[in-house]
Amino acid sequence: MRGRRKGMRGHALGGSWLRWGLHVERRTPMAVKIDTDLCVACGACVDACPVGALSVEDHAEVNEDECVECGACVDVCPCEALSL
């Protein structure tokens, strides 16, 4: 696959996810937790998520069916509103 396109969705491969050549194993049915009191809806987590599981309106929201718990969003959150 050539180049990176924003908004491109991940593809399920038998319990794994592939996006932009990134292979992430789905570990558990749990997802990232968001503290809505701390979230300022900056969108850093949305940009960092390799499978497109996050969106932002008034605060970040996670699609638990898509989240693979890679922690990329947790690492970039400037408000520490996300946790695994």
C-alpha cells in the first residue's frame, strides 16, 4: 500500500488489525477508558489511533468494537484523560 491517507479504516484479519502496514493484535474485548472531565477535545488521540476507533465531539469517544488497546492515544493525550 502506498502513502498514508487520513481517515482510512483498519481491516480485520482474524482477530488482528492491519492499517498502513501496522499489525496490531486484538488482546481483549476491553477498550481505552476516557475521563470526560479531563478531556478537552483536542483530537490528538484521533490522529494517533491506528485503527480509527476514536472520534471527538464534546469529548473523545471510543468505539469499543474497533479499539485494539495499542495505547497510541494514551501516549499522546496532553491532558492524561485516556487510560488502558
